[in-house]
Amino acid sequence: MKLTKIALASVALMAVASQAQAASVRVSGATATSNNYMVALTGMCASSNVNVFKTNTSTNNLGNQFTIKCNSGNFSYNGEDTGVNEYQFDITGGSINSVLFTQEAVDNGEPLAANGNFLPATVSGCATVTGTGPLAFLGNKLRAGCSSSALQAGKSVGGFSDVEPAIFKATGVLTADYAADNGTFSQVFGVGASKDLYEALQAQQGLTVGSTTPANQPSISVAKLASLMNSDDFNDAKAKGPKFLVPGTAQTNITYCRRPQTSGTQASAQLYFMSNPVASGSLGGQLVIHGPDADGAANQVVAGQDAEGNPTGNTVTIKMNSGSSNVRSCLNAAGFAFGVLSAENNPLGGSDTYRFVKINGTSMTGGVAGDTQTTNAIAGDFDFVYEAAVFNPQATDALRLLNAAVRTGATSPGLFLNSNSEAAESKFGRGNNSTAPYVAR
């Protein structure tokens, strides 16, 4: 009888441990929509009684490792329980790690398979701060500067990607095939320019310097952006550097703030500007993005040369940035710089100094704080847009319900509900194929 009680006690302890373990879920992948996850999950917690923990100290961005804890029970959506009260995110490296941080990547022998590093909500040493800018909706629920020594290595259950895994296989980042669910939302992207570049373009184009209204937003063509971004070191763009966009400027360098090949934002940029991997196969024609390609790689600097091979004194610097927050920092620096960001990012109303430019004369943003930055995309007038994908190999309710709960509007800029949602906001899309044209469907 005594042994039976011990056995029963052991079983009970194992059950408690199992429940505690199941109370959290680990998610990896896209950085572009990280703030939107927090908006959705806050709404999935009773009375919005959440705390968000993160390792960086800023009040306006999440960084790469962060966790949201529901203090009033499990997260749920439309009466369905996710089974967890804690979502731990590691979005280091971007979209591709929705696959590479999973056990499935290990099982398929992916050379780049790795562990993520996740922050438990039990972490100590965090400071209570009030969210600002895109995190203002959290108020004083934010816990920043949590000790990075508390990070735990492990596998994720999957996550969101700005493009489907097949795109990464086509570009050589993945070696195996992976099926993904369709995201309920589409992601809008834009091109950000540093303050110095933005205002120089405005002056050159006869616009009101400093204004962010659509009428006064300067424009850069796809052709010019692609010329600066591609791997040809001897074209006119590399010879002229900053003067390729602003003839007569005293600036001698322009920086392309890019992301690693693992990033969905980068994959989207290569699809849109390089036709890569769209213009492949027997017909060819795709361009190759300029390196460095790997996260953490050193900058590459292209010294301009004229037709005779003489130095022009102009340079194009290609700077690697691990996440969206790093791109923002790159764009906030002095000098000429540009880079691709998701429209989740709005520099207005916060401390950021970069601004979004028009592409081919069409604006992505209304140019005010709190803008949804989706109006022209929803109407089909702006097409730098891709449908999200969800890698959920274990069919976890936590990922499925988060996908269903993603919100749009002023609190979730840069996203709109697509035809995969029950309440689609636009008839335009790519049919869940990132290589397809953006058309009415």
C-alpha cells in the first residue's frame, strides 16, 4: 500500500510537471510582424492581463527574444483554448528560422538547422518600463532589460514567414521541401531612407523638405533601387554611389541596410527587385543581390570606378542587419542610407528619423503617426506585398489560433486580411504563391 501511494504521488508530480511544461510554446520566424503578434496575443488574454518580457532595454522595439505571459489563464481565441499561457519568441535571423529552429529541420538534415534561444517569463532582473511608439499599446506591461543569461536553448514548434518555405528552397537556403499553411494576412513592405537621403531627394525633386505627406514624399524607381542592390560592382549605380540618386550631392557614400538570406523581408526584396527566383530556369534573367549574405558578416564596400577603371571617390556600402530593429538603427544613422522594412514599422510618432519613400511614384504610407500603411496596397495601387505563410508541422493549436487572431488596422499597421481570412479586406493578392503577380482574384 505504501508503494502504491509513492507511485501515485510520482504520477501526480509527473502530471504537474507535464502541465507546467505544456504551459509555454516556443515560436520562431518573421521579425516583420513581431509587434502584431503582441497585439493579437494581448487580445487573446482575458482582460488583456499580460506582461511582455524582453532582453533589450528599449521602450519602442521588442528585439529578437521576447515572451508574452497571460496572467489570467491560457490564451484563447473565439472560445478555443490554445493550451498555453506563455508564448516565447526567438525571431533572430527572420522567417527561415520558422523552419530551421524546429526538430523537422534536424530530421531532414538541414545544414543550417539550429536551436533558438528563448526567454522564460520567470526571468529576473527586468525593469518595468512604459512602451512607446509601436509598443505604446502595452503601457506599463513591458519588462525590459531581462538578463540574457536566462535564455534557454531549444526547438520551436514553427512560426510565421513572410514568404513560403519553397522560396527559400529555390534560393538554396533550404535543402528539403516543407509544407506550410496559408497566413490569414498579407504583409506590406516599403523602402526606408535615412533623414539625410530623404531630405536630399525632396530638395532635388522640388518637394517640401521635411514633409511626410504623400504629395511631398520623394520617389525612387525600382530600376534605381535594383541597380544599387544587385551584385554588379561596375554598373553606373556603383560608380556614382550617392550621386546616382542625388546628382551633385557632397555625400560620397550610400549604405544599403540589408538583411540576411534567412530573412523573409530579404526574400521579399529579392523577389520584388531582383526577380529572384522568379526569372530562373531556361529563360533566366534574375539578378543576384549583393553580399554579404550571412547574418553577422562584415560590411562590404564597393569603391566606384569610371569606365576606364579610375576611382570615382564614391562608395556603396552593403551593411548586414540581423533583424528589423537593426535595419531601423542603420537607417537612423547620419548619411545616405536605404533599406527594406515591413510596413509594420512607422517612424512617425517616435524617435526614429528615417522616412519611407515612394516606389515608382506610388506611396506606401499616409505619412502620419498611426497610419495603417495598407490603404494603397488594399486598393491594388501598391504591389510590394506578399501573403504570410505559417510553418506548423505539429499542427499546434497555439500557432493555428494565433494565425486566426492576427488583427489589422491602426494597432497592427502593415497588415491586411487576405482571402485566407473569413473577413478579407482586399481582393488583391498573389494566390499564396510569392512568385505570382499581385492581381485581383
